[in-house]
Amino acid sequence: MEKVIYFAGGCFWGVAHFFKGVDGVVKVTAGYANGALDHQPSYEEVYTDRTGFAETVEVRYDPSRVSLPELVDLYFTVVDPLSLNRQGGDVGTRYRTGVYYVSEEDLPLIRPRFEVESARLGAPLSVELEPLRSFYSAEEYHQDYLDKHTDGYCHIPLPAFRYLRLYQDLKALLGDEPDRIARMATVAALLGERMKWHWVGFYRVEGGIDAGAAEGSSTQMLVLGPYCGPLACLRIGYGKGVCGTAWKERRTVIVPDVDRFPGHIACSSLSRSEIVVPVYGGGDDVVAVLDVDSAEPDAFGPIDALWLEKIARLIG
């Protein structure tokens, strides 16, 4: 049975276009939500910031194909959840962020995603989480705006649309395949093919641990796994280089210039910048790292980290 959720995320042109690309979304409508008026507002009225309405998209979806928590997770990839009444270059209460639900049964599915995002950022979110009080469809020229105007304004960075397609294709390809190495091989191959990076691959945590020893004892190493690119180092020690650091510190490490990273292990002289993302198993243990190198300096940023962490969770 079709369900509905409402997302306010700045200018509704980009948000609507993004969710139209989500597998399982049936229909997206741009509109105005939770304002003070009890009648249909015009865009010009909303633009004054005197009506209390937020530019919002109504997302109708098939819960058998995409879950509400997944939709909320995707929402957080295209907004700055710490910014109050501002997204990109758009400023005003009409551009505030919010998730508005129509059923109280949805709240327990949404609230944990807010808690995870707040913990990830280490700060309270400036995103409303409220029941929907009102919603009015925007004027027709706002509907499917970026389909009608392919060069139109969009505050969502273009890589987000590319990563969305990549992420969904990987989910479909991996399916319920139980073998972790097979999943790694698929991810490395598709990332290498689509993103054209210099090197993409995995290093797996291998080796035993003596009873009572801490993770990362001398018996454990990162061992080269499935990859796409030129020859690479076979083994990397705990805390060594960018990969070993991401393993030890259990966090994504972005290196704009590998020559400035202390202890960098130069597997390829063509590598100029790097991002390494921990891969977790069924619990809190790091079982591998996803390593991506670019031949260009400063090639990776927060958007890459956000999406590559989502992709890494497909492995674990």
C-alpha cells in the first residue's frame, strides 16, 4: 500500500528532482507545508517569509520497495542539518529543513535516524520533526522543474545525484549475496567503472588475536582484497599509512595531499589524494577499509565521505 512522507530541504526544485530518482518512490509533488494560512498560498506570498510555509516535497512511496528509514537517510544526504533557515545560497524560514509525518506510527521509524545523524555530526540538528499540519501543491511551473529546465538552479551538489544512482545500482547488484569478498569485488568494480578514480579497492583485516589482546595487535594486518587499478601494497600494518590510520581510529580519513600525510605509504606515485572508509562487520569491529585514490589533488570532500560510508555499510 502506498505511503507518504514530507521533506523540507531548501529550494524544492532540487529536493523533488532527487527523490524522483529514488527506486520505490511513486510520485513527488513540490508544495508548501505547515504554514499559518488556511488557504492555498501563492509562491509570491510564501517568498515573503510571512506565511510560515516551508518549501516542501510530498513523497509518495511503495514501502515494499523502499523503507521510510531509508528515505530519511537519503534526505540527510542532501541537506545541511545543522543550518537554520538556510540551505545553500537560499536564506529564509521558507527554506528551513523539516520532516513532516502524517501517521504517529511513522515517528518511531524516523526519530532514530535523527539520533544517528546528530551523533554522527556531534551536534543537535536544526531540522524540524513534526506532524504535517497542512500541505498545498505549488504552482504547475514548479513541478518537475529541473526536468523542464535542465540548466535550472539546484542547491544540491550534482555528485549527490550520481552517487544516488550508483548506490541503488549496488544494492540491486549485491542483493542477498552472503559472501563478503564477492560483495567487495562488485563494489570495487562498479566504483572503478563509474567514478574513474585512479584506484579503488579494499584491505581486509586478517590475522588472529591472542587471548586478551587488543584489536590491532601485531598478529593483525590489513591484507589486500578485491580492487580496481594498478598494483598495490599487499599488506599494511595497524595505524600505518592512511588505511592503517582509518582502521586504528575507526573513522573516515580524507587526505587532500598525500605528500603531506605523515607516514603515507606510496603504493603508486600517481596518487595525489585519498579517502579511506572503515567497513564494519555485524557489530562494532572493523573488518576492512575501503580505499579510494585520485590522480588529482583535493578530490574528496564531505559528500564523498557521506556516500562512501553508505556504500561501505552495504559490505558489512
